Amino acid sequence: MRIDIITVLPDMLRGFFEESILARAQEKGFAEIHLHDLRDYTLDKWRRVDDYPYGGFAGMVMQCEPIDRCISALKAEREYDEVIYVSPDGETLNQRMANDLSLKGNLIILCGHYKGIDQRVRDHLITKEISIGDYVLTGGELAAAVIADSIVRLIPGVISDEQSALSDCFQDDLLSAPIYTRPADYKGWKVPEILLSGNDAKIKDWEIEQSYERTKRLRPDLLKK
């Protein structure tokens, strides 16, 4: 998988993709993540990529031209499955969406900034808009990092124990069951006996029961799905 991220703050993201699982995914060849400075695609001598909005609205707006030039340059080299814009009014990211995107080959993620991007970019260049929650950030970089992380970790081989990813929260629209590790007794806080029994069938039944009960108590909205 290849993910190209268009941003005005590439340094803000560089360190994130050079650590932990995302770094190993790239080192092993499971994923490529490329950062593109939008300012490299403007014709403005001051490297500006924003301007005042028509109609007298407040704030600044990212211009069509540099975004179009960057996306066109990338598309001239390869085909893309999706051109994603991270926006608070996009479709909310969930595990089902991450699963679907992890099966794609090439993705572009455009990070908004300032007051947002010229609507014509959304109308003519963007194929999918994603939000990570009902709140506003100063830019789309953190959202792009979250999206990329949620996708890449699902690629087979990225996580050594693939069953771990398949049993994550939300994979079946349920929360995960409680998990424990050694010691079995800490300050009198004990691990449930069933987990120490070695009976795989009963442990699985316990896991399913706990997963359902936690979802019912903490996220009953998921059960309605």
C-alpha cells in the first residue's frame, strides 16, 4: 500500500511515521508513506497557498491551484483508489471503514488548514471525506495520521500476531473483553479464574459474553447496528 499525504506542515508528521509499527511497516515493505509539502506546488513567490474567501467570510481558504497541481502530479505517476480529504463534516472514521481502506492499493490524503479548502477541490478532486470526530482541529495533519495508522496496522504482516488486529474493539461492532497479564494476583486484585483454567472453549465463551456485556454497558449504540 502507498499513502501520499498532502500537507503544509510535513515536519509535523514526519516523526510520527518514523516510529513504532508504522516505521516497521515501511521498513518491511508493507507500506509506503510519502509526505508532500503543498507549498512546493504553488506559483506564488512567497509560497502562499491560501487567500481570502469570497463573500467577506472570516478566515483564510486553501486555494485550488496548488492542490490541483499536487494531486495531478501524483496521478500522473500512478492510479489512486481514493483521494481523501480530512474534514470535520466528513463521514466519521470507524473500524469498518479502516478495514475497507486497508484493502486499497494507493491513497491520497489531503490535510486541510486555515478555514478549509476551496469547495471546487471537494467537488472535482476529492472522492472521499473523512472525519475523526465532531470537533475542529487547527489542521488535518493529526487526523491524517490517525487514518493512516488505523489502516496500515491492518495490512497482513504489519502486526506479527495478525489475530490481535482481528480481535480489536469494533471489529464485530463490539468492544473487546477485559484483558489481563501476570501476576495473577496483585494486591489481592485477581485475574478471573476462567482465564487460568486452560479450557479454550470456556475461555472463548467468557470472552464473547464479556465483550457483549461491556458493549451493552458502555456503547449500547453499537448493538443497534
